[in-house]
Amino acid sequence: EDGNYTVELEDPLNDGEVVDVTATDASGNESAPTEAVAPDTTAPEAPTAAFNEDGSEVSGTAEPGSTVTVKDKDGNVLGTAVTDEDGNYTVELEDPLNDGEVVDVTATDAS
């Protein structure tokens, strides 16, 4: 009576799958479609990561549009970057790392 509806799907949709939703009145007149986008429930794959020669940058690839975070062995954030449309990123480090120092690199998508 208020125009609200719920449609239960036999097979759930997720991870950005798109469906078109229309309304049809009692006379058979159908509305223009509206897109509904399913929620993104899958974490991005682990990014690739490599230091440049002087240890001042970490670069690689990750899911396009994700935020890449570089942390030291103690969990302190050393820098972040957002990947471009091709998934490329570069994180500049304030203090270069060398001598076998290790960092953790993660990617977080918009969801």
C-alpha cells in the first residue's frame, strides 16, 4: 500500500553483480529499468609489492580503486596509496628502508 517491496532471490547476488529492476502496474504498463548493484562481499586479492633500488618506494598492483597500506614489522603505517584504474600504485616512504627490512602490504577495497 505504501509502494515498498522486497524480492527474495533464489540465488543471491554479490560482488557488484548488476540487475535491472522494473515495476509493472495492473494494466501491464512497465516502468523504465533501474539498476541495482549487489554488495561487494569479497576482499581483494593480496597486492604485489616490490621496493625500488634505494628503498624509498614500494610499488606494485592491486584491485583497481583499492587503498594500499604499507606497514612496518611493528604494524606502524609507513604510507598509503590508491591504485589507479589499472591497479597500479606507488607508496613513497618518508624514511627509506634497506638492509633486508620487511614490510606488510595490504589492499582494502571501497567496501
